[in-house]
Amino acid sequence: MRWPQLRGKPMTLAVVIVPLLGLFTFVALRSGPLAPIAVTTETVTLQSITPTLFGIGTVETRYHYMIGPTTAGRIRWLDAQVGDVVAAGDVLGEMDTSELDARISAQHATIASADARIQQAQAQAAFATSQADRYEQLLQTRGASEELVVSKRMERDVAAAAVTASQAELVRLRAELDSLQAQRERLQLTAPVAGLVVERHADPGTTIVAGQAVIEVVDPTSLWIHARFDQISSQGLTAGLAASVVLRSRGSLPMQGSVLRTEPLADAVTEEMLAKIVFHAQPSPLPPLGELAEVTVTLGDEPLLPVIDNAAIRHVNGQRGVWTLADSGLKFLPIVLGRSTLDGKVQVLEGLNDGERIVVYSEKALTADSRIQIVEAIPESHRDQLGR
């Protein structure tokens, strides 16, 4: 059998088309839709990670004092401004005391009158006693009748009772004076502790009701962070753990602290655990109350378990797992994850063993039939975000 020979134009077309078909096939297999997918891989290793917990909090003070009068009145003077540093016992202001001053003056006059009545009663009692003694002697010599002696004894007892009653009245009046003076002292707005004035709610001349705060003072040495942590990842959060605090106004200056306590009540609305974080050293200058802070708590060391990069986790057909490199090609393995770190390392509780090789990044979504090419790195813009 003789093959037909191509001559002329057909021969020329064949010479051109065959190389083009070869080039197209090469391009399709190398960089087209049939090209292998570039991936990066890592080997699963057993590691003991130290999980960290990240949360957001606000600067607060443990001790906050609301200073105000115990009775209604008008502010007479106020000598405290926001930002002032005060000492314990400093008088910061005073309510109008004119009414109490008048009552105290009247009470002093009443006490003076009571003293005079006591002296008069004592004099009368002394005279009644001497008369009773005199008539007792006359009774012995029959110079006075029995009825007259009994009368004198009665006068003596009545005079003694009057002295006792006058003295009791004086005690009552002095107690009332002490009460008025105590009320007057309570009209002075006094700092209970050394601290910092953070709020001033009224000015002189303002009428204040009982219990209303006029000045707020905080103890600057009792600063702490009221922090919130996601309940899902807060396992192991206990008092005494080391913490790093970054104030929003000092982002480049992390401060060291620790967990003072975890609150017994969680936030059911935001599903967060609450904790108090204290500083190891007092911040200087003091941050404003209410400033936001980022808190990172270092939890305890975990046991040796397989650890992978968080970027290797994929979701395929509703299952969470990783792509492994097997002799027969790619294989998707479902896994059960444990604790994680903020730098992207995750424990694998079930599904992977030490030494297995897994895919971390890929240019496209993978399947069990995908052809792959292992590379050192993949540009971030080309990394697959499907199935995550």
C-alpha cells in the first residue's frame, strides 16, 4: 500500500500546523487549564504549643468614690477641678451651713440654760438636804413633829430627783448638739482617700439632693483592664496567667500584667467571658479611664500533638480537613482540631499522624484528581481561598 504524498500547499500547511498543535498542547499542559496546580506543602510534626487568648478591654479603676452630701442643700463653695490630685481628708467643698449654724447656736444657748437649771436644782437639793438633816435632829429632841420631818424628807428627795432630771436633760441636749455638729461636718465634701478627681458634676450655688454625687475621685493605683474574651476559645483562662496589654494610645508599647480573676458571670448576649487584668507596673502617665486596650493572655503549655498551619485547613463536602500527599495522589482527610495560637498554628486531635505531608497553599481549589506541582512559595494574590 502506498501512502499519499502531500505536495504543494497541503505540505506547507502540515509543516505549519503540526508545530502549532505541539506548542498548544505544551502550553495547555504547562500553563493552561490542564497545567498542574502549584502548591506548597509541609510535614506534620509533634509539637507542644502555648496557646494565647486575645481579647478587648477598657481601662477602669477598682476603687471609685462618689462624693456628695447626705442631706439636700445648696453648694456653698467647691475647690476641686478635674485632674486635681487630692490627699485623704482634704476638704474639697462645702454645702450651705447657715441653717445648721443657727440651730447649733440655739443648741448652745439651750445647753447654757440647762447648766443654769442644774446649778439651781443642785442648790435647792443642798438646801433641802440640810433642812431634812436639821429636822431629823429636832425630831430626836422632840423639837419637831414626825409629820414635819417626813415632809422635809420628801422635799429632799424631790430636789435630788430634779437634779438627776436636769443632768439627764443636759446629756440629751449635748447629744443633739453632737448630732448637729456631725451633720455640719457631713456637709463638707471630704476626700476619703488619696486619689485623682475625674468628674465634677455641679458648681457652687447648685442645689443638690441627698446622695447625689458632686465629685468623683478614683484611686489611680488601682487601675485594671476589664477584658472580654470569646467563650469558644477561653478554655484554660484562670487567675495568675501572664498577660500583655496594648493601650490604643500606645500601640508600640505593650505592658506586662496578669489575670487577677475571671468573673463568675459571663455576657450571655455577646457570648464572652469577662476577666480583670492588672498591670505589673503602674502606667505612666496614667491612661484615661475608658480607653480601649488589646489584651493577649498566655495560656498553659499543651501536650505533644500533631500541629499544622491554619492555612492548610479546607472544607470539602461539609467536612473540615486537609489535603495529604499519598502515593496514589491527593487524598482529603477529615480532622478534629484542638487549641490554636495567634500565629496560625493549630493542634490536630484526630485524623493526622506525625510525618504526614499536607498541602498548605494552592493556586486553585483541589480535588482528588488534581495534578499538582510543589513549589517553594505562591504569591498571596494567587492563593486559593475556595473551600476555606
